[in-house]
Amino acid sequence: MLVMFAGCGNAETTAESPAAQETAAKTETAQPEAETVDITSQGDSPEEVTITYANFNASGSNEETLQKMYDAFHEEFPNITVQIETIGYDDYFTQMQTRVAGGTAPDCYELNIENFAAYANKGALAELTGIDTAGYDETALSAFNLDGKQYGVPGNFSNVVLIYNKDLFDQAKQDYPSDDWTWDDALKAAKAIRALDENTYGIYQPITFNEFFKVAAQYGGSILSEDKSAFTINSEENLKAAEMMINKVTESNVQPNEEQMGGMGDWDLFQSGRLGMIPTGIWAFSTFTEGCDFAWDICVEPGGTQKATHFFSNALVVNEKSEKKEAAAAWINWLASSDKAAQIRIEAGWDLPAVNNQEVLSGYLAITPPENRQAVFDSLNYLVVAPIIEDYSLMSDIITDKLSMAASGKLTVKEALDQAQSECEAQITLK
């Protein structure tokens, strides 16, 4: 396995927030020449090396799983010691912003897809030009390729399915959702479930940017033009998508408004047995298995004029300023693509490994509930990747804010999208 590294332009880092990005140093440096490194020999080399790795995705319930992965890696690469640091999501990016800017970032670390482009564009990440990518899912791998250059590998792979309460469907005398459902079908069932009780609701679909960009795709819309040179937030297709989402709250009330939620989270509402359907990530399975005392299952989420569902992945990257790039690459590549790491991840019920080995993935189908785990893989046929731009967080905040105002009745849906379009155009410069 050959690994080559090349600098990605500006050696200074990015920051998570736009304001911090503007104040970050922007001194240009010449790109170093690419260096070819054979990391397959790292485990046999007499030279011992210790690298640092920071992550957020293992925080909470999967630190032990990550440790198992490292133990297996260390057996194959006994001369590479990895010092693992797991940081809670709420603090992670503030810390990484400071550490990257200050030159104290770990040798390799995890980035969410929202921040990946900004870090790569500012030169914080080493380019990986020679890794063996044959074992990766192509969609997942391509998400961390910018302008033909690979700056990260996909450490995990998640999507969204429609999770439904079978007991409530039975009570409402409705057929269970199927993979060919449209949102019209879902709305019909949601109304029947809503009619069961004043405190029971048909569906909960977050009124956020992350949900909107996917639903827009289901109606043939998008947030950006195909070449990412212009915003298309207030297109006719997007208007239909946003109206579908918000009318469930403001008109039919099959989805509770903020006051009706009373501070309860959407997962809590589902686990309470008072919610018929929830489109959410497959990472909910373990929580619902433990917390639901009713029968539930899943299917591919509904569509509009076509199907579309979320793609979620976190990048594993190498610090451009690291002096131990070869060992760092050996670790992240093994962690992301080895069969052993994939098996450990599946057995723990963590996110899906971003690999294409169907034999390894087949073990995922044997875990129940839900019974219809095949829907997870069927959903992969309809993946849409978020519109990744450097000012992703600002774009997301603007659109979420306007959609929330429409859901609360402060704006019409059209006014919300028109204002989001104007504000994004005024505050964000697209390439």
C-alpha cells in the first residue's frame, strides 16, 4: 500500500466559524513535493513511533469499541502506538480550531462533513494520493475528495430511514409504510394516527437545513446550482418541499409545534409511544431497542417526485504539519477500511463501516430489531450529499432560522425561502 502526501496549498488552518475563518492567518506557502511512503512496512519496521489521534464520534457509548479497534490495529502494526483522545461533540470543534491554529493539532483526527471542506481549503490537511481505496464505498470516499484530491477517508457511513410505531399503525388501522411510499401516503397515515388522541402525533420531521436539503432533492430541487456558483434556495421545487414540511406543523398539525413538544426531544416523543413515524438516522436503532416497549420497524423514507436520503460520514484526516504522516495514514486507513475494524463496528451496533465488502456488511442484517434492516442498504440507492461549501455552517444557520420562523408563523414559507436566498447571497461568496 503506497501513500503519498502533498501539501494542499495554504499551510494555515481554518476555523469553524466564518468570523474565525476571516481572522485566521492567510500566509501562502509553496506546496511541498509529494513524498511516496510505503506504509505496509510500518508494522515490520524496527523503528517505533507514537502518534496522536483525536475524535468525537466515539464519545458517550463507543470509546470501548474504539479501543478494541486500536488493540486489533496494534497487533498488526506493533511499532505504531496511537494515543487516542475522545472529546465530546459540543467542545470538539472549538478545541480543534484553537489547536490547529496554534500548531498543536494531533497527527490525525476526525472531522465532520460540514467542516471538512473549510479545513482542506485552508491547508490544514495532508493530501493522500496513494492510499489503497479499493475497499471503500465509492460514495463515501468521494465526499472527501476536493478538486480531484483526496484529503480524508470516510471513518463511518450512516443514512436515514423512516422508523415507525407498528402499534400505532395497528390502532389507526393503517397499512405499514412501504419503500414506495410518497409523502402523500405518509400524510394520510399521519392524519389517521393524529386522530387517535390529542397527545398523539403522526410524524416528526425536524424543520432544519439538514432535513430541508434532502427533502428539496426529493422534489427535484437543490440548494446550489449544479456548478455551485449560485444559490437556488427559493426555487419552485424547494418551495414545494418546504411547504410539505411546514404544513405538517401549521395546517394539519400531524407534527407537534414547539409548544406542543413542551421541551421534549423527537426521540423521546417516539419512545413515549406517542409518535407514529420519525425519519431519523440509523444510529437510533440501539436507543430505540432499549427504550421502546412497543413494536417498531423501518423502511426507505418517503419521497416526493423521486427518492432521496441523507448521506452522513465523518472524515479521518492527517495533519499537514505532522512529522509522522506515514504512521498516521496507516492508522486512519486501517480504522476506516480494514475488515477487522468493520466487524468490530458492526458487532457494536455503531455506524456502518464505509466499506464495500458485502460479506462483512451481511453481519449487519442479522441484528434485530429492526426486522427490515435491508431498508438501510436499499436506502443507499438514493443517497444525496449535503452541498459542501466553506461557509457551510453559516448557510445552514441562515436557512434553519428562516424555516423555523415559517414553522412558528412569523413568515410565510415563500417569504422564508426568499429571505434565506437573499441573506446567503449577501453573506456568502461562492466559488
